[in-house]
Amino acid sequence: MSRRSGILEFAVLGLLRESPMHGYELRKRLNTSLGVFRAFSYGSLYPCLKTLVACGWLIEEPGNTPEDPLAAPLSGRRAKIVYRLTAEGKEHFEELLAQTGPDAYEDEHFAARFAFFGQTSRDVRMRVLEGRRSRLEERLEKMRASFARTRERLDDYTLELQRHGMESVEREVRWLNELIESERAGRDQQRSTPDGSAQQDTSGMTGGLPRNRDSTRPDPSDDTDK
């Protein structure tokens, strides 16, 4: 399984954990709610769905839903197939959510993981955020070293492109710092509440998201090390 197909399977399972959907709705959610998946087509989505069905993680059901433009014709009309997460699929998705290995820090995989942070435990969120920050700090150090070595040999436009790349990574590091501080504040607040009523562990940050996060949240297209 390629890394990219693994990300797609993760995202599909996560969306279907929220509610059953048909293929057309799934692709729309991937393209709009999870903008990192804009490049995925029906040619990628439907083989992914078939694979998940074969693994027993999804089941196909008839449903009264908007027509899927690529569903197979049935009696002169397009078939309407709804995909539903099975108990095994939910368990598998929860196992994927708990993983905090190096892949979780990479650009597209991190974006997918972050999209489902509301379903992820606080400790796992912290490990993923800190791992992503460490990865970007390493990237930034290499970019600065490269810039210092080559700046005298580059034209003005190439220099500006490199500066833009470094600024994009620096902006994401600042954003991650704010998220990590918010997570820590929420965890500390939860620990200080005797009855644990601050919030459930997977319901998001008690401390709240950083203010003005739209101005600091990275655009996947800004990363220069892909």
C-alpha cells in the first residue's frame, strides 16, 4: 500500500465514522472539508472503497441519497450505494488514530491526522504535534543552512522563493507552538478539576484553539520539502 493510498483510507474511515455516506458525498467532503485531498479523484476513491469493503471495514447498503454520478446503472437508473463503517472498521480506525510514528509528522499525513483531532486522545494529539514541530524545526535548520551556502550564487527571484519557503515553515512552527500550549493548558485544567468535568479527553482542547489561527495555520501548498 502506498503512503498516499493509506492516507485516503484513513480519511475515508474517519469521515464514515461520523456518518454513513455515498461515494459522491465522500468525495465532496474530501475535497471541501479536507482540502489536502483535492487531488483525489473518483478513480482513486472507488478502488479504495472496494478495498475497505473487502477488508470488512465497510459495508455497502442501498440508500435514499443523491445520485452518485459514477455509480453503476440499475434498471435504467443509477444505483445508490451508501458506505457504512463496521464495528471492525471502527476498531481499525481507532488503532490508526493511536499511531504516532514518523509518518504522522509528514505533510499530507499530518494534515489528515489533524482533521480528525476531535476524535483523537489528548496524549496522542500532543505526541503528533510535538513530532510535527520537531520535523519542521529540522527542515528549517537545513533550509537556513542551504540558504546561507547558496545565497551569493542565486538570482533575486530564487532567493525570494527560498525566503518564502522558510517563512512558511517558520509560520507553521509558530502555529504548532500555540497549539501545543493550548493542549497543555487544557490538560492542566482537566487535571485540576477533581471530578474531571473540564472535558472528555477526546473532545478537543479545553484551553481553546489559538486566536487568529487562520493567519498562522499552514497552507499545504506552502511546504517546500515535498
